[in-house]
Amino acid sequence: QSEEMRVSGYASTFNEPYVLYADDELVYREQVDSNAFADTDMSDVIMQYDHEGRVFARVKNGTLTIVPDEHGLKITANLGGTEIGRQLFEEIQGGYTNKMSFGFTVTGEERKTTKGEDGHMTVLRTITKIGKLYDVSAVSLPANDATEISARSIGDGVIAEAMKEVQAEEERQRRIGEIRKILKGEDNHDE
């Protein structure tokens, strides 16, 4: 029988714009509407690390629960069932990994573009409907820095302290890749 190694957090936040890309001419922001998950297929979501590799928890076997609440997409997972899951739990508990992301398809969105007097363009993409949720992931570099994941020790309830913020340049490079995918019209992406 596997030891209880529970983690919880938010794979996405609602109605909180985050910057995916910014340069001297353009700022591209994205946010998830609080009703975006109303009809989403979440029948067999998996939990991974950086959206790839092994499965750490899964909805179908009861080791992962996902519930949208007033703040965002809340997840709770028991990582005690596998050796790599126990390793990820320790990384989360130690504060080495403390952010999340999710893999999904967009089936509804709104875009608002504004142009400042200086010619600077700002685009705000609001994801209004998500068709399918594929995975939630503990990540090293999140698109949405407001996400979080922490470990809870069943014995003493200690929540791991957050690690230092990732370097701004690393995040900028990741966001550039995300914006390129969006601008190419690839709506199946990781947030």
C-alpha cells in the first residue's frame, strides 16, 4: 500500500492576466475566464512534470482530483504510489518545484487589442472555453507565475516554502516560444 504523499495547488488562476510575451512594440497577455471549465472533458487527466515523461497521478485511478473553484483550477494529488512520484513530492516539499501549468485545447476565446499613443500594442486573450484538459503539471518555468503547488505533510501539516523566482530571461524565452505557437494559430498548447 502506498504512503499518502499529498500535494495541492492551482494549475491555473481565473481572471488574472499574465504576460506571455513583451517587447518594445507588443505586450501579449492571456487570462482564463472563471467559466472556461464549465463543459470541459476532464475524464482522464494525468499529472506530469513539465508536460512530459511519466505519469505521477491520474483522475481514473483516484490519485488526482481537479475542481475549479473561485480562485482557479485546484488540484490535489497523492504522489505516494510510485518511486518517481515520491521523488517529485520531496522536490515540491523542499521548494525546488512550486509552480504549475496545464495542457488543454481552446474552443472559445476573445481578443482585445489596444494601441497606446506611443504606438505600443497590447493584446489581451481571454480563454472562455476549454474543450479538453489533458494534463496538469508541476513545472520548472510557468507561463502563469500566479500558479502554485505545495506539499502537505499528513503528520504535521507543514507547507513547503516557495523557491526563489526563476530568472526573468529564462521566463522571457519560454514566453516567446508560447506566443509564437499562439500567433501561428496552434490552439492546442500548454499554459
